[in-house]
Amino acid sequence: MRKYRVLIVAVVCCLLPFSAFAQDMLVYYVVGNVTYSPNGTSTPLAMNTRIAPTTVINIPDDSRVELLDVKNAKRIILLASGKGAVSTLAKKSGNTMTNVAQEYVQYVLKQMDNEQLTALKQHSRDSEQTADLLKSIEDRESDESSFADIFNEFRDDIHKEFEEFRRKNNEEYAEFVRQIWKQFKSAPVMPKPQDDYIKPVVYQDPEGEPHATDRWRFLDKVERIAKKIFKPNKDELEKMQGKKRPQPATPSDNKVEEIKEQPIQEVKVPESQTKYSTMPFTFFGTEMSVRIDESRRLYLGKVTPDNVADLILKQLSTKYYDNTIIDCLALRDKYNLCDWAYLLMLKTISDTFCGKDTKESALLTGYIYCQSGYKIRFATDAKKESLYLLVGSRHYIYGKMPWVLDGDFYYPVLETTPSSLLICEAAYPQEQKLSLFIPTAPQLTEEWNEEREVVSKRYPEVKVHVKVNQNLMDFYETYPSSRIGDDFTTRWVMYANTPMQEDIKNQIYPELRRALEGKRPVEKVERILNFVQTGFEYGYDDVVWGGDRAFFAEETLNYPLCDCEDRSILFTRLVRDLVGLKCALIYYPGHLAAAVHFDEEVGGVRYLLDNVPYVVCDATYIGASVGMQMPDCDDATLIALE
């Protein structure tokens, strides 16, 4: 037996040198005069070179190396100067190592097989030289007719006019970026309002009161005046409904009608090239991809106006990134991505392509968002080492550092910034501010949580069995709390007006409709009210989440605890979808309830909105009927919903 042990040890020892020094690292981006010594002689480190973790490389100042650990699916970005083994340099401050998907590994390997990349084995950090190199490759490809069709002519004069309009805009935008950036101090961060919560109250039936199923018939009609009323204006309603979404700028409004296809012209790539051009990425569990050219990667050294402008004008504003923009806009439509989700998707793409949270990632995210019609501004710190993306918002965002530029609020929604920044005020034509309304729930790949049963105590036939998509929960957890204008009570409007995801509706609405079938509208509302009152366990946000955290309707169906605002949001969603009645939210200091407009006479406490009565329905007044207002709740603000 001992002889076999010796033999096994010998075999393992023979194998160790091969595994330890396996060429698992693929060099797929180099900037500057980076060297290594494969044969004892200093040699420039080139793209598409295979090296081992133990390989010693020398990185001078203002250089960059990106490596792909093929075996372990990791991306290594080396920015800090120094000399040493790759495995040692990866741990050095200023360098990063992140996990990547296997699909991305395969994408990079295919890109490295692309013949046109062989001419780009060594990038210069000088933007002019890099541009000349790219131009020479394009000229050679054109001469050889291997890439002759890549920039096909536009099919009509409308597209030609648009392309000229866009080219001129990008040139003017880049020149504006070259101008001096101004120093700004941030405005104070707006913390989320903290209410003194009113505890849930259990309704106690007085002796001799009518039967619980029809109490609303015997309630006196009591009209009260709301302290304040919020009603969305026309512009806000259009944003809630997904109308007038930001789009790429066009020469004039009448041209938009004529351009039937995507106004940014697609670059026609020969079929032989397509296998190299699609980059996969994962967005909240959903596999997506965009066309993007690995040979035209981005490098931004010192964050100066000229460097940023050169990168925008000489690389991003070329046709090589047009397909990327087209694909991003197509994904926005395909998956019903709101402005916030679209921004997060662009960040995911940019992080995948450029490295997580890098300057280049911020620049690419901002450029595509800008070209898609959104209002953005670039900024840097005093040392000019970081590039920040500020996004113009229609709403005041809680907990984010705001910057006020020409009366508009901008937020670094994807990162944290210093309180003082150099900000470029360059604007792009027809840009629009981000809206935090969600016209349609995003369609993300299904990853169902465990099924849950929710049952009304008074009406046990009113019950649902539901599984919620965890990918949707993960997305909603990123959603920033905000308000409309100066009215802090509007911070629930975005949640309450977000339609429920179709997959969830298909699970619970057939059960609920069967339970409500044949009932009058007020009877249906009475049953839905008790379902929300008694089917869920109450819990305070500060205990569960450490602070105020409103739920979208699906989140209340998912999480074990919910509070008054979550119940009111779910209740109004169910009433509007299942009964077809108009609803409002009622804010009392420390408490949120709901109200419903009935087409028939219903007793109880009511408030007028445009002289139309809305009857109180409190999902936290446990066991109370339609029309009953919780004790000590009088100072009311009425918030209209659509």
C-alpha cells in the first residue's frame, strides 16, 4: 500500500508544475509600455497573450492592463504602477479583481479570435495615435473589401438628414465638454421623512351593531375637508402612463413621424463578423446581450476636459457604438424598462465592458443615456482621478446628494461623490430628465419564491396562492424613494401607480374574481379590504428595514411583514384592477390609509376630490368596514391616484 502512496505522490508532484504555471490568464487590453520577460528578455505585453498568475510584469505610470482568468472566470484590472507577479499585483491598492459570467468569458475568447484585433495588440495611451491606428485598420478593411458593407448608405434623405444632425450635435457637444468645468458645492442631502407611527388598531364591535358583512349600510354619511389635496398634473400623468419617453434627438418633430425605424442607423456587419460582436450580460437574473466591439475599448487617463471630449468625439460618437445604442433602446422596449431600470441596465453593460465602477464605465453609461434622450452631466473631483455621472431628475430623491444646475436637480444615483465637484455643464439637444414613475413592471426572467397563501379572516373564500419573482424583488430593492415637488406626501404615488406584474396578476386575479363574482362594487371592496387587513402580519419599517421603506404591491405579497403604507398601496391596486373604481391615498401624520369613489351611496367618512366623494377604507384599522376612519385620524391630506 505504501508503494502506491509513493507512486500517487510522485504523479501529483509531476502534475503540480503544469497546473501552477498554466497559462490561464488572457491579456485582452493593454495601454502604455507594459512589459514582461517570457524568455529572460523584456518584451512588450500584447493583447491576446497567454500568461500565468506567476508571470512577472512591469506596469509604468499611466498604463493599464486587463486580464481574464479564463479558468476561474475573473476579470483583473491593473492600474497601479509597479513590478511583480500578476497574482501579487492583483492585490495591490488601486487594482481590482471581479467575477464575470462564463458567457462573458466565451465572448472575450471569440473577440480575441477576430482577425482585426491582431492589429490592436498594443494600444497607445495617446488618443491621437490610437485614433490613427483605428483609422488605418478601417482603411485596410475597406481596401480588402472584408468590411466594405459595414457602413452602408442610408436608405433615404430623412436618415441622412438625421445623421448629419446627430453628427453636428455630437461635435458641438464634445467641444462644449472641452470648455472649463465649473466648481460646485452640493446641496444638502434630503433625508427621508420620519413619522411617529400610529399603531394598528383592531376594531371592536359595539354591542348591538349590525352584522359585519353589511355595516357600511348603516354608517352615517360624514363629509370632511382634507387639509391638502395632491392631484397629478397632465405632464405627470403622461409620465405615469409611459408617454413621451426620452428618445434620441431628431431634427424636428415632424421628422419623427416619417422615421418608421430606429432613427439611429444600424451598422450592417457582415455575417462572418457577427459572432464576435455580441456581448452577453445578466440584468437582475435576465440574460441579455448587446452588440459592442471589443477592439474599440475605452481608456480615459487623467480626467481632463480634452481627454473626455476626445473619447466622446473620436470613439463613442463613431458608428461603431451606434449598434450598441440601438440594442440598448430595443432592450428598454422589449423588457418594459422604466427610466430607472434603463439606467441600471446601461450601468451593467458598461461595468461588464469597461470594468465595475471605472471611469470608462461612467463615461459609457452617461454617453448612451445621453444619446437615448436623457439629461446627464459629467463631473470630476479635485484630483481629476475619478469621473462621476450626474443624472437630471424630475423628482427630489431622498438620501442622495443633490446638485442644482440652472434650477434642475442632478443626482449621482449610481455612486457616492465628494461634496464638491468640477462639473461639466455641456447639454445635449432635446434632453429630458429621468422620471421615477414605472408605467409597466419590468419583464424579468422568472425565479419564483416559495408559494404563499393569503386568506381573509372574515371572508375565507377570498384567498390567493402566490409565488413572487425574486428577480423583480431584487430590482425593486434598488428603487430610490422620492417625492414630486415640495410635497413629501407624494413619495407613495410612484409605488401606488405602478401596475402589478402580469405574471403575478395571472396567479391571484382569477382566484379573487371567483370570490367576488356576483357581488356589488361596495361588497367587493369590503372583501378586498378585509383580505388586506387580516391576511398580512403588521410590521414597522424601522424594525424590519432600519428605516422608511415603501413596498410595491408585489413586495407586500412577498415579504412576511408590511405596514400601513404597504397595505394601502396593495389595496388601491386591487380595487382599481378588480373593481374598476377610482382610488386615493389619505395621509394622516404618522399613518396612511386609502379612499374609494363609489358610483352608489355608501355611508361613512368621506373626503371630496374635485367635488367627488371618496369614502375612507383603512387597511390598518383591522376588522373595520368601508367608511370607518381610525380614531384620532383627522388631519388628512388627500392624494389622488390614476
